Amino acid sequence: MVPTVQQPLPTESDTLLRRMLDKIVAFQALLMEEQEAIRSLSFGQFTTVTLHKSQLLDEIRNLEQQRRTMPSSPRAQKLPPALQQQETDLVVAIGQTDRLNRLNGALIGQSLEFLEGTLRLWQRSPESAALYSSNGAHVQETTHRVRTTG
């Protein structure tokens, strides 16, 4: 018979830590999806991802609040290696999430600059002035000529 090593049963804090790590990893996946939406200027996808991020962030905050209200155990001073690794993984995941979030913020800024620049060009262009009024409403063309350049 092969001897088995008794694994300690997961405690409430172990389970909570695992759930937090899972939520952080899921949040990272949403940040990657958000990057795709930003790069493709898919406003519908961006809105959907933002909604999911908000819901997931509420869940993460709730787990963190649970963690903070848990009574401290004597085991907290000397954690088993597996739990120490889990905590390290969580810290690394939080750092990665922060970097992804900052990158997305920069991408959003760049996208806004691009859209604002494009809008300014359209507002100065005589062709666009004929297509849209000052309040952005579509204006019917009075002539049906196609203008080409070159």
C-alpha cells in the first residue's frame, strides 16, 4: 500500500484567498477584452465589458471586506508553503491587473485623442459641413454629385 500524506483541510481563509485569486484572474480577462474593444473602437463591446468589470469589482471588494473581518488566527504567523505561494500568486496577479488597467487607461486616452482629432477634421471639412448641421443632424444633399479627388 502506498502511504498517503494527510493534506490539511482548507480553512475559510484558504478558500477566500482562492476565490479572490480566481476573481482577479477573471478581471484580467475582462481587461484584455476591454483592450480589444478599445483598439477596435467597439463601443458596444466596451460598454458590456465595463458593466461586467463593475460587477466583478463589487464581488472582489466584497471578498476583501470578508477577509478583513475574519478573525486573525495563530496560523497567520506561520503559513504552510502552499498557502504562502497562493498569497504570492495573488499579489503578483494584483500587480498584473494594475498594469493592465493602467495600459487600458492610456489606450482610452489615445483613442479619445484620435476621435477628437478626427471630429475636428470633419468639422473643418466642407464635405462634412454639407452632410451634417451644427447640431449633428443629417442634412439632405441638394445635389447628387459625387466629388472625387485626385
